[in-house]
Amino acid sequence: MIAAIKPSGANTRGLLAYLYGPGRHDEHNDPHVIAGFALLGMPDPGRDENATLTQLARHLDEPVRLRNTEFGRKITDHVWHCPVRAAPEDRQLSDSEWGDIAQRIVEAAGIAPAGDDLGCRWVAVRHADDHIHILATTVREDGRRPRLHDSGVRIGDACRQIERDYGLRQLKKGDRTAARRSTQAEMHKAERLGWDQTSREWLQDQIRAAIPHATNAEQLMAYLEAGDVLVKPRRGPSGDLLGYAVGRPGDLNKDGEQIYHPGGKIAPDLSLPKLKARLEASASEEYPSARRGKPTTPWDEATDAVDTLHSALADGTHVQAHITALGELIEATAQNAPAEMRADLRAAARAFARAQRSQVRAEHRAAHAIRAAARDIVHAGTGPDGSAIAALLAALVWAAIVAARWHEAKGHAHQADFARQAVQRLQWAVDDALAPTIADLEHRQPRQQNRLALANDIRAAVPNHADRILSDPAWPALTTVLGDAEARGHDLHRLIKEAAAQRELDTARQPARVLVTRIQHTSRNPVPNRRAEAARRRSTMTSSSSVLAHPSPQSAAAAAAASEQQLGRRR
């Protein structure tokens, strides 16, 4: 059950006209009052042919009129409007049940507290099977204004209890980190203009897509302005950026003026202070890969950076910061991935955006490596090869799974749900990325005798998972990867155990395929040949000795000159 408080100004009769009217698409049916502050004597135009909307509006506005007369100052924000909607799969509720629900909501909101005879006047109107509208005027019978601070939170708690009491679909408790929902007016406007998204949704996508391209707020504003977004910065006398609002071209109000939305009103984490905290957390941090040889592409660097996230999630340090940066990396990957994967990756980025934020404070500097990897990807001159994008997407899948588990353990129900949605779309993208790679690897699989030896390596390295790996359709492809790694000088036993440790295999749909991506990534560089290295050292030492024993004329002359100079110093 969803109850959404909507600001409605001062026109009580205007809102009643909508509630009792046919609706914007003739969807209103049999509008009538089902509950109110005092049903006795309340006019109901839906049941009484002699009652009018004006009479009902005056009845509700009476305390407002008396206060305006007494104080000589007109109140212009007294209309409180709260639609309450059941889930599509819920049973149809009776008028009596809806009336009880309306009563509990106005009590929770503070409109008409339980046992308070001097509360605000209100009425609940039903004109459809699945929802009602509560209209109240926010002046109490004693002339005071009600205390409505945090009323949305209290109403949400009341709805969760109502769902349990009536056996309705139970939603997760909100935590004030969700993006603001588009209004019905915004949705109808988008439909009228032929837009797939409302302006608020479109602007959120544009800002999130711009974040990996910027290292500070000024760059972010410039990037948005260079695109299709209209930016309205707010600056102080010194020229410092104090705030911003953004608009969508063509989104005009009734007077033909451009509509702008402040970033913090689009989503809580898009306010200027929170964006600055993310973008300007630029303390340097070395990739773990830098110590063992820098990868050749930004995609390899990104995979290594995600590996650092796994350890952070495992030990619980700065988890929220890493999850926030992970969302930026998914967004960056969606922008530069092959075209056939972008739809799934954009959907994953959009879902994970909700998992990026929670009430846990993020220390953004801790996740610099992942954020830097995201910037490298959006600025990459070339796209990834098949194995590189497959390795990164597989790493992102596992990171999103771990993020969902962390949110679930913390009681962040909404974030956990959206992280799991992102996992699903990422897995689809992995399927697309791996298909040609798996086919090529299967075509090159080693001979039967070698495959049997590799199977023994699997049983020795990961005995608990061996049966699932060997029965996986991707096992022939994995034998090719293992054979290639062995040819590069890698210790297969150690390589397999490390790959299995990086991504636990119990929940993997196809464990052999997981090992394909992990081992391809970790074994991409050949291991130095120890015998060749020893021979090179001996050769170098022999050459040095030869130079000392048989110096060239030039080196002999240089040595004599140095000796003369040293003797001169001693004298």
C-alpha cells in the first residue's frame, strides 16, 4: 500500500472537482465519500443530488476562513492531499475497510490525532476500486496549524501495519534515500509529449551518466551543459558554486517558462554537497595490479579495481563508499561497452543507482581506485576485446551480489532488492559477452589426454566444486584456458585456487564459466621463465667480467684518467 502526500495549494474546491470529475482519462467511477472528520451533516455530491462541491469545500474550509478573519492574513497552503493505493494483486477492499484505513492514516499524519476532537477537517473520497484520496484542510478547529513534520515517515509506518492487518502485499519500510517519485501530472505530460521518461527520471539518468566524466562539480556542470541538459547554477558573490538546478529542453510550465529541478529534489545523492564529496575525493591510491605489472587496458584495470572492492566488502571497511563507486563503474561500462550489451547494462546501472545510497555514511576517498577506473573507461579510446569485457562483467556480477548481501545484512531492504535486479541484468550482459569467447575456446580445446590431466588438477585444487565444474557446459572452454595458462608458465593448482577464492562458487550458476573469466584475466601475462632469467643474469655477469678483464681502448683511457684524478686528490 502506497500513500503519497502531495502539495495542493489553497484551492479546496478545485481538488474536489478533480476527485468527483471524470478524471483525465474517464477513469473515475462512482465518486463518493467513505470517511471524514464528521460524516453527520457532511454534504456528499456523489450520494446526495442536492449537495454541491461548493458546499463540501466550504464545510472543509470553515476553520481556515475563521483563522483568516481573526488574523487578517490569508493562508495559501492549507490543502493537504494524500492518495492511498493498494497493490494490483491485493484483494478489493470495501468502503468500510477503506474508511478505516483513511482514519488510521490521518491519525498517523497528525491531521486528526486519535482522541483529539479539535483536529483538522478531512474527507476521504473513493472513485476507483484500488485507491482513495484523502483531502484535509490544515487548520485545526482551535485555529492552530497541525504538526506535520515527518508525517510521511509516520504514514509509511502506518501503511506497513495496515498491510499486515488486512493481509495485503507487504512493502519494505522506506529510509528516505529513494529518489522523488514523478507526479501524475509529470507522467501525463511525458505521455502527451511522447517522452519515454518523465523529466525527473530523464534528468537523473543524465546526471548519473555525467558523473564518471568529471572530477569536480564545475566539470560536471560543464559536461551537462555541453549535452542536452539545461543548467541553472546558483553562485555566491565570490562566484563559488552554491547549488544547481537542471531542466529538460521542452519541459515548460503553463506560462511557457522552462521548468528546473534542484539536484537534491531529483535524488538525495544528487545534491551539490553530496556530489562534491564524491567527485573531489581524489586522494591517490595505487591499484593492486600496479605492483604486479600494469594491465594493458582500462578494462583490465577496472577488473582489478573491482577485486579490491571484494576484499573491502568482506572485511566491512568503507563498504558504502565502494558500493557508491561500483554504481559509477557500472554506468561507465554501460557507456563504452559493445552496442549489443548496452541496454542490459543501462538497466543494471539504473537499478543499482538505488542500491548506491543508504543511511550509512560513505568515506568516498576509500573507493578512489574504482572511481578512477570508471573515469578511465569513459575516456578509453577503444572498446574492450571479448575476454576483457567478459572478465569485467563477471567481476561486476559478483560485486553486485556481495553488495546485495551487505545491504540485506544491514536491513536495507530496498537497496538489496535493487542490487539483485542489477545482478540479473548484468548476468544477461555476461551471457552476451561470453557467447563468442566460449565458442572460440571450445573450438581450441586440448586433446583428450590433456583434458583428463586438467580434470585431475581441478579435483586437486577445488575438490568440493569439482563435480559441478566438470559437468558444466563451459568445461571444454575452461580446459583451453587452463592449457593456455600452463603454456605461459603458470602453476595451475595455485591459479585455480586463487580464482575460486576470488569468487565463491557455491552460488555460481555455471562455475566453469566463472573460472573461465577469472583465469583468463589473472593469467593474461606470462610468468617469467626462471631458467631463461637465470641465463640472462649469467650472460650479464659474464659480459661485465669480460669488460673488466679486457677493457676497450676507450674504457682503458677513461680508467687511467680517473686514476690520475684520484691521485691528484690524494696529493
